[in-house]
Amino acid sequence: MTLFSRARRQNLDKALVSFLETLGDAPFSTLIIDPGDYPDVLPRTWTELTERGLLKVEGVNCEMYKLMPLGYVRALKISRCSDAS
């Protein structure tokens, strides 16, 4: 894995964990994500998350995203929250 692809992967993982932290104890389906709230997420990361089915574009005139079930599960695994007893 190249340094560039490792950095992209880390940004993707960091973004998912950030979304999970924002979500807190609310149902994941209620989280609408505004990219303006996550300035550290790279533009390519938004595209990649959407292409992988982890996020869904939400809204017609503005760029908002919805966390998908697969994205929620992936965020749990990355953050190791799914390991908690």
C-alpha cells in the first residue's frame, strides 16, 4: 500500500468514526451529514464513501449525506465499539 493510499484510507476511517461520534446514541438513520461540519474529510473521501455504499447523497440542491447501514457497521468496527460488552 502506498503512502498516498494509506492516507486516503486513514481519512476514510477517520471520517466514519467522526460520523459515529456525532451520532451518539441516536438511531443511525437520523444522521444527516453536512460536509461543512467535517473540514478534515478530503473531497475524494466523500466520493469514495458514496461509491462504497457507506453514505448516500441526500438532498437535491445541496450536498448532504446520509449514513447507510453498511457505513454504520463499518464505523462500529473501526472504532471498536462493536467489541464492547
